[in-house]
Amino acid sequence: MHLNLGEWNELIERSLADPDSEPILNLERDEDPVYDAVFVGGGAGGRFGAAYMKAMGGRPLIIDAWPFLGGSCPHQACVPHHLFSEAAEELDRARWFSDELFYPKFDASRASILEMVKLFLAGRGSAHAFMNWQTKEQLEVEYVLNARATIIDKNTVQAAGKTFKAKNLVLGMGARPIDIDIPGLDLHGVFDFVSLVEELDYEPTRCVIIGGSKVAMEYGAFFHATGCDTTIVSRSQLMRTKALHHVDEDLRQYVVGGMRKRGMEILEGAHPVSVNGDERVRSVTVRLESGEEIDIETDFVFMGTGERPNTAHAQDVLGIEVNDYGRVIANKRMQTNVPGVYAIGDMIDGPMEMFKARKSGVTASRNIMGEDLEFDFSEYPDFLHTTYEVTWVGLTEEEAKAALDEVIIIQMPPYVEGLDTPNLPLPCAEGTMLYAFSKPELSGFQKLVIDGATRKVVGAHHVGYGAKDAFQYLDYLIHRPEGLTIDTLGWMNELFLNPEHFVQLSRLRAGKSKLIHL
Ligand code: KPC
């Protein structure tokens, strides 16, 4: 049976709506096959791992409780986050330019969190349908969906009333938001990124975010941009949480300062004490850094305290070992303490980001198929969104100065004291041209960190728009054994005006045998 995208969409929506709906089977017709691997979980890690295994000539099977492949990304996590972040960027622009140039007067009543959630819900089915269609028709991977997997032992999984045998298991059951232990989290009006899209049924007017994670910053910036005044309550300084590394202080100040400039309240060193109300949320009690306790009135609380992997079943049945943070302990081949059992994606340590999910799945498959491949994700490019796109890779200025004898900085606005930077219309490029000409202090920030002795780029940091693509390649280039020198970077062919300016700025300095800041 070959369903088209519309038919897939209908089947998935019907299955989601009915808890008693039938499993969805896409299986070859042979009797009792032994799979090279059963992937428990068909999110990004499981889907890419299985597709790669199939491409290598292996036989994978994916089992997932949801009626679609792709996991939380298209359903509740990355995709809605990107939709909301793009809305935040557009709303920010519409507010700054309200009644200027060709922009109409900003009408806050047109900016609605609920409407954006509904827009997402109305559209997410197309990604679901495509995942199922592509995996079946183009990638030729077998799967059982809409059926919870029960692991029997390390070679046996049951689902949809069937028993499946496999030489290996690959665990990719994802993660869920962490609840902290304070009273009131069961009140109506308390959400996390999952329940936001599944359950929001009113328009919030005032928001308190508990936690200082990427999710807290990203969703907070969106809520605030719609006109829902937002306070972030974070124990750590924003962007100084354990989950983030290599955050340059100048970049951090530009980003967090930018959030405050837009009217967000950011309480750092603050502890949530309780969420208060009768049935519905009314306020949040917060202990400030000074020790003083305050009540913040609100009708909307959003939890941004991080996520924890779903490991209980694998721990109970297989004795899988986890670390103090609940992450499965896996080596660089994604092997767990149980031979033949691999863990991937958000189950294991490291950033809960797409590249790690997909590549860890692929790494498990390539090892299962006989390759000796390690995936080291101790260094990687990172990003988040506020009303800006923020990207970084490699060392911060401070880290470089601690590690190297001579550190050269190339940045925009330039590295000089006393420059009238708020009026300097730089950086400017796609996405910041209007700001550069009209509100120059809003046009972003960028910094390149160079080892003066070897001339190699050791770090890059960017606030603006459109630099994410460049950072994928910068990450690869600077982490090659031969690295990337200012000379090589400065001899690349820039596509003017490129958002991060690093090519042309490097060229302005590369002629100097002894480098100096720019
Ligand atoms: C647009 C898009 O790719 C969203 S969902 C990705 C899920 S998967 O391809 O399985 O990593």
C-alpha cells in the first residue's frame, strides 16, 4: 500500500485523535526476520540511523509510539520553536519600525501566542506525513508506528502484538521536560514546550518563565515580542548555564542586554518559591538574589528548566547505566554498558541538538555494520534565537587568552575604546540593513578570535541574522587538523554583503606579518 502525502496526513491525524487506533505497519512479508538493529524510537536519531543502515545494506526496523516518524522535532520541539522564533524576529522588526518607512503602526492586538500555536498545529501534519512517506518510499526502511515498544531483552522487542528479533538494539526514546519541586505546578496556566502546543487554550497576557535554558530564552523572547510582558527567573546568569559552553562575554552582554532593551525582565540569581492560584495561575513567588521574596502576578507560567531522557524502561529491563543527570552512559561508538545495546540522541550526554541526534544514530549504525567509527561531540557549533539568531563556535576571547600567548580579535563594531558604537551602522548585511540605517545599535555583533602565533581562527561569535550556515562550515574548518588561518579565510570569495563579514575583515588584516586587532 503506497499512501500519498494527503493520505498519510489523514491516517496520522486519525491515529493521534483516537487512543485506540490501530498500529501502522510497514513490514516486509518474510517470516520472523532477524534485524540488524531494532531502533526503539523513530525520532531524528532513530530515523537517520535506520536510513543509514539500510543504505549500507543492513536491515533496520524502527518502532515508535507516535503514528509518525521524526519524533518530537516536528511535533513539539524544534519546528514550533523555529516558527515562534521567526515570528519573534518579525514582530521585533514590526515594533521597532512601527509607523516608520513602509511599516504600518504596530497593532499589538494582531500578535497572538495562541494564534501562532494554532498555526503550528494546523500545519505540523505535513512534516509528519512527509517523514512517513520518505522513510517508506525513498529510504525503504521498515517500521511499526502508533505502537509502544516493550523491550523483552537485548535481542527482543514486542510491539503491535508482534515479537521482533534483532542482533542489536538502538535506544532513541528521547527526553521530556524536567519538573522542579515547587508547589503549584499543577495549576492551569503552567506550561512547558510540550504542553504549550498541545494544551494552550487562552491568550496569555503576562508571563513568568522559570529557568534559564535555551528554551527559556527562545520562548521568552517570542512571548514578549507578541506583547505578553515576560519575566525570566533564572538561578544562573543567562547563557552561563551548564548546558552551554564557549559563550563569549561580549556576545552574552549584547544578547541579554538586547532582551532587557526590549523590556524583558531578567532576574538572575533568583529562585522560584511557589506558583500560586486557585485552579488557575495567579502569581509566582520568587526569592531574589538579595534574599527578598516578591510576588509576580501572571496568568501564564512557562517552564524552561531543561529536559531529562526517558530511560526508565531500558534501565529496568536491560540494566542500562545512567549518569548523575539521568543520561545514558555511552562511549563514542554509542555503545552502552550492555553489549549490543546502543543509545543515541537526547538519551546520552551532550547537547540536545539535531546534529548530535542524527549523527549518533548514524554512528551506532556504522559500528553495527562493522565500521570502527567514533563520534566525538565535545566540540560543536551552537546557536539560539532571541529576536536575533545567535551563533558561536570554538573558544571565547577569555578562553583563548587563558590558553594562548597572543590573541587577536577582529570584531564588529571594531575593537577600540571610545568609538561611538551606538551610531555606527555596522555590522550590516541581509537582515540588518534596515537596522543599520535606522537604528544602528540594533544591527548585531560579531567577533573572530585568532591565535596570533599560528594565525589560526580559534573562535567565532555572531549576533544577527543568517550566519548559521556559515557557522556549520566554520566549525568544520577550524576543527580540521590543519585549522583555518586568517590568510585562508581572507582569501575566500565573499558573497557581499555576507552576514558575518569574517572573510573581508580577515583580508584587511592578513597582509600584516604581525597581526593586530581590528
Ligand atoms: C523540517 C524537518 O526536517 C523537521 S522534522 C526532522 C525529523 S528528522 O528528519 O527525522 O530528523
